[in-house]
Amino acid sequence: MRGRALPPARLLAVVAPVSLVGVAAYFAAAFSFARDPGSTTTVVGVGAFLVASTLAERFPVPVEGADAYGVSLGFVFAVAALVLFGWGPATFVYVTAPAAVQLVDRRPFIRTLFNAGLYGLCGTIAGLAL
């Protein structure tokens, strides 16, 4: 059985730190949310935003002349979760929805890992800024 070759070193130099720090931020957000989920209403609201964000990621809006896959509006639900529930639930929604869709679509793992890391970083930084 032949193993897969590693990606080029220049690619790994970008992907590895972003993925490592961003996924760690995602786990910190998920742990923060799991440790203190708040009321039942909060948990149901975050779940609803997660479902809505996942659907928005899975079925992007087609825009003429734009990306071949269309434009995803999943981030809208993550921003709403940030304003309503805080950084932990928002980062959880912002990372989980696109990562789940990319895994189901069988996108390259390195791309999924990088995107999850990038979204984790963005969610955490947005939460700190807010």
C-alpha cells in the first residue's frame, strides 16, 4: 500500500500554525460553551443557528460571475450567535457547520482542517473584539 506524499513545505508552513492555533481556539470555545451552556433557551438557540448555518453552507446562494459553488451565508448565523450568546457558542457554530459540510462533501482534509482553523481564529478574535 502506497502512502500519500506530504504537501509541500511552503504549504505546511502556513496550514500547520493556522490549523493548530485555530482548532485549539475552537476546542476552547466548545469547552467554554459546554462548561456553562446557559439556559435551555440558549442551547436550543445555538442548536437552531447551527442547523441554519449548516444548511446555508450546504446550499450556497448562486451568484452570477462569482465562485462556482455560490456564496454561503452561514456566517450570518455565526454573527447572530456572537451577538446573542457570546464568543464560545458563536465560534462553535462558525467552525462546526462548514467543517461538517466539507467532511460530508469529502473535500481534501488539509483544506477542511485549514478552514476550521481559520474560522476558529476568526470567531475567537471577533468574540474578543466584541
